[in-house]
Amino acid sequence: MKRVKLEELPKETLVELARMYARNWQTLDGLWFRNVEAQCGLETAVKLDLKNWERQSVIEAERIKKVLKLAKGGLSSVLTVLSFMSWQLVSPIFQCEEENPQKIVFYYPRCPVQEGRKRQGKQEFPCKSMKLLLLSNIAEVVEPRSAIKCLVCPPDPHPEEFWCKWELSMREPNEGI
């Protein structure tokens, strides 16, 4: 049997494989979280999840930045890296509400994690601290002069139109980096 090389696969197959691997990774993360939550409770699961995402988000953002050859920063580069994070490849992408070189407001109209928990009769996942850390780390890797601010995210109450909303902005020159 001839071994199939990745380089020989058609583009469509490579894209589908990338999405499948992202789904596999997301499934593993979800199963891990559910098992920890079942064994140790939601609070412990969130604490451990936060430790994992703290390091993972930096590693993945650095790898994406390198592969995409994003030497320049800027807020749009932050969104580019965010768009290619493994969990974004299978999740509904964020929507931009406002976008200019100094500030971008974006939100997630859908969230597979929250929607799945809802279907299972579980409470909303309080993802605000995790998502703030994740997005801050991505922004820091790509554009050190940027700052991320949470406008709304569970456990905050949110409208039906979206799960969370974020503001990405450039820091004023006199603000600390």
C-alpha cells in the first residue's frame, strides 16, 4: 500500500482535515472538562481549564503568527490570528460590530459550548475569566500595544442576539504595556 503524503492531498481535503482535527481537539477538551466537572465540580474544572488555556493560547497564537508570517502587529492582525485558532475553525466565527485602526468591537452570536450545556440542562459556563485571559494572551502575542476589554460574557446576563462581546483597542502611548 502506498503511503499518502499530506503534501499530495487536494486543497479541499486538507481544509476538511484541518477542520476535523480542530473538532477532535475541541471534543477532547470538552470531554476533559466534563470529566473534571463530574469528578470535582464546576469550580475546580474552571480553575484547571483556566491554567490550561493560559499557556495553550500563547503557544497556539505564536504558532499561527509564525505560519501566517505576521511580522506586523495591528488590531486586524489580532483578529486574523483569532480567526485561525483551532477552536475557531469549527465554531461560528465572531462578528465585528465596529472596526477601525484604534478599536474593534466584536461578538459571538453563537457558542457551541454554551448551546451544548443548555441542551444538556446545565447552567451556562462562566467563561468570562477564561475568555478574557485567552483573548488577552492572543492580543499580547500579536500586538503588544493592544488591550482587550470584556463588554459582556457569561456569567453576565446577555441578550439573545449574542453570548459575549469584546472590545479590542490600542493602548494610549502613556498606558503601560
